[in-house]
Amino acid sequence: MTEELLRVEGLEAGYGAYKVLHGVSFDLSNGQNIGFFGPNGHGKTTLFETISGLIRQTAGKIIFDGTDITNASSDAIVEMGLVHVAQGNTLFPDMTVMEVLQLGAFPKRSRQKLRSNLDRAFSIFPRLTARRSSKCKTLSGGERQMLNLATGLMACPRLLILDEPTLGLSPRLKEELVRPISDIENSGVSLILVEQDLEFLLLLVQRLLLLNHGRITKRIDRQSEQVSHQEIMEEYFGVAVTHES
Amino acid sequence: MSLDAFTSVLLSGLVLSSLYALLASGLSLVWTTLGIFNFAHGVLMAVGAYVTWQISQSIGETYWIGYSIALMIVVMVMLGAVLEYVLIRPFYGNKNIVLVTVMTTLAGLTFLENGIQAVWGPRLKQLPPLIDGNISIHGLLTLSAHEAVIIVVSPLILIGLYYFLNYSIIGKSIRAVGQNQKAAKLMGINVSRSFILTFGLAAALTGIAGAFYGGLRLMNPTMGSEPLVKALIVVIFGGLGNISGTIAAAYLIGFLEAFLIYFIGLYWTPSLLFLFMIFVLIFRHEGLFGESARTTT
Ligand SMILES: Nc1ncnc2c1ncn2[C@@H]1O[C@H](COP(=O)(O)OP(=O)(O)O)[C@@H](O)[C@H]1O
Ligand SMILES: [Mg+2]
């Protein structure tokens, strides 16, 4: 029997009078990973910022590990182990890599594991080792993204939400992120991965949800249905896509 | 200028600098963390002095004034927290928060000033010195022991503040909130708690400056208004958002002021300090010790 980790029911949220999410429901079991994709501006970031308590929902429910977190504060949510690595997070410009990692272990549940988590972060992202005393604002886009992921890991997450970790990265740098993210999956942390890059997504998750105009319009389980990349692309773009190269 | 005059100017410069540094570091901390200027910051200096006086009256003047100062610090931390809650908190998320809080903190300033007047009356008061007597070094320079304590203890407090902000996890979380609130929240940092803590800390630093000052000169409800202007100069001059720059600038301005007073007198000194600041800002937009101005948001 799989134990439920996250359940989202009929979630609605937006910015003032502008509604972005129109009733989003999905769930996730412990140890399971899912991928979210969908065109730009259709509410992926809004969805996860609502789940992590940055934006208040106007309707619906969020249950994490059996606890209703619908109205919980963002720090209480992190403390429970739901950790969100935000899209394009520039972190703290005037702090060093080391300081940011230490702050990643701010939640009480992770403070005791500071040392071992630091070792783990540096072993997953060896590039950060050389940059440990550099300020964030001097990092390259790729390094900053690695620091973002590493900082998320410092909090001892039970569920890690990665919002477009490859945004703005070159194909080579994207490839460099596949290994660490699959390492994170293998370490037993559940993952929600948001990506525009379907190829990248398909390397890492089996279950896909398509968010379209603030609604989940397609659910694909690649383990039960044999859905090809081609079919997903067609679904995504609404037209047949021929593969070149 | 005789050696005697020189050392006495130097000493008064050191005393001024120490008080400015205490005052300005709190102002700077609030600016960096919350992004607002607290115009009620100066009056907190008077509040600190009067509260210390009240406590020392209540527990009895036979006790060393240091105990009253310690209790005053507790009161100031709480008062700072209350001020944040009443004057700033309702306006988070308001696009015009900087302007709105100019108004609310100015309101806080008048309330506190009138409050002091109402509670303690207009009669002038003075605090006893931290240590009695004078110190004389080789007969060359003489200063009161109280001034010596100010000169020695203030830097120690500031070093403590520096270590707290840079090496403790709570201090780091305060800096984090100042640099990126959203990222701080996502790391589990309670942003409102950081704001309250920052305000409390700033109020305590200012209260200490007030208690030091109250042992030096006569106290009155507006004793903090001129120092606030100086602290503002110091903070802008030192480079916004940079505590070590603020502290360095406090000492520079303090000495400059002491020498200006000696050479040209009290009358023109404030105007010249302003001119000096404007002149520096023309050539260094980011202040004397600031790094290049933020390019984004
Ligand atoms: N802070 C904001 N204020 C107002 N509207 C916003 C804000 N952030 C995003 N939006 C709008 O909400 C919609 C969804 O955006 P977002 O959740 O970022 O989508 P996605 O992550 O899928 O690209 C877009 O129309 C966007 O313009
Ligand atoms: Mg997004």
C-alpha cells in the first residue's frame, strides 16, 4: 500500500481579481515523482507558490502527509518537509555560497544534519566546492541553479518541488542536471518537477500532468500506458510534430 | 592647534562617533532588512534615556546605573517590536510602503515625543555616569570615566552586532530577509519574526546610545532629533545596506564634526556636513563605502 504524501483538491488561486488556477486536483504518494508541463503563463508557478504558502488559495484544499496545510505559513510548511525550489531564484546576492547552504538548513528538522548535508551537497555538485566563498551575485546561471537545488536539499525535504530548474541553461548544462536530480529521486525524496523541456522531463519522471489555462487537462502515466514522446508532443502542441535531426 | 586642543577634539570626536555609530547601525539595519527609513528612530534615544532614568529611580539610586540600562534594553526591544507591529506591519505589500511609513514613523515620533513630555514633564534630567571620576593619561589628556566607557563599550557592542549578523544563523536569516524575502520564506524563515527582531534590536542599540548620552548632557524629549539627522547622513554616506560601511562612516562623520566645531564653531558645522555629504554623493552615488548600486530591482 502506498502512503499518500500530497493531495490537492479543487485548488483556486490568482492575483487579486485575476484568477489563474481554476480548480486543480492531483495527488502524490510517498516516493512517487510527477512532472508538470504546459505552456508559459498557464499557472504552474502559481500552483506551486500556492502549495508552499506564498500565495493564498481562494478555494480548495492542500493536504501534506495527512495534515491540512491550506492555511499554513510558508515557514511551517518548509518545517514539515515540503520544500520548493523557486523558478529563477536569484537567492541572496551578497551572501556566499556557503552561507546560502547554511541557511538552507534553517528549518529545525535539518539543523542537526548540517554537516552531512553539506558534504552531500558538495558531492552532488562538485562545482560548488570551488565556489563556496563566492558571493551569489557572481555565480553563473548554471552555478546558481545548482546552488538552488543544493539549498533545497539542505532542508531535508520529503517532497521537493523544482520549478523549471533548467530555465535559461544551455543544453550541456541541462544534461549536467539530469544526474543530480535522478540521484535526489533515488535517495527517496519525492519530486515534483516542472519543465517546459519535455525531453528533460521524460528522462526523470513517469507520470506527467499537463496544466492548461489553470486546469489539469491531461494525465499521462507512462508505466501503464505506452505513450510515446511523439504522442505527448502532439497532445502538447495540438498538432503533429515531426522530429528532425 | 596645540596638542592639548588636538587631543580634546579627538576625544570629543570619539565620543560623538560612538554615539552616531550606535544610532546609525540600528537605522541602517532597519533600512536593509525592511526597506524603510524609521523617523521615530531618533526619539527612541530619548525614550531609552528616560526609561533608564525611571528604572533607576524605581530600583533606587544606590544601584549602579548599568543595571537600569540592562532593564531598559529589555523594554526597548519590546517597544521596538510594538512599533513595528503598529507603524509598519499594516503596510506590508503596499506599493508605496516607503512613503506611507515616512508618515507613520513621523506620527510615531510625535506620539513618543509628546508621550515623554506627558509622562516625565519638561524638567531637565540627567543620568549618573556609568563610572564616576576622571581619567588622566600622563597629564596630557583628561576625560571623564563615563566618556572612556562610551569610547570602549560602543565598538564592542558594534563588533558583537557584526558577529551576530554574519556568523549566527538568526543573524544570517535577518540578512537573508533583507536581500530576498521570497527566497527567505522558501527556506523556512519567518519573515515577520525577522522584522520584529530587527526593530527590537535597532531600538535597543538606540536606547543604549540614549542612556550613554543622558549621562553626558541634560536629557530632553527632542534630544534625539539632531542625532537622527546625523545618523541619516551617516547611513547614506556609508552606503545603504552595508553595516560595516555605516559604522566606518559614523566614525568619520563624528571626527569631522568634532574638528569642524573646533575650527568654525557650532553654527555652520551642520551645514558643512551636509555639503560634504552632497559633494561625496556627486562623485560616489553609492556612498563612500557602498558597493556599486544595485542594478536590478
Ligand atoms: N505576481 C503576479 N502578479 C500578477 N499576475 C501574475 C503574477 N505572477 C504571475 N502572474 C500571471 O499569472 C499567470 C500564470 O503565471 P505563472 O504561474 O507564472 O505561469 P507558468 O509558471 O505556468 O509560466 C500568467 O498570466 C501571469 O502573467
Ligand atoms: Mg513558471
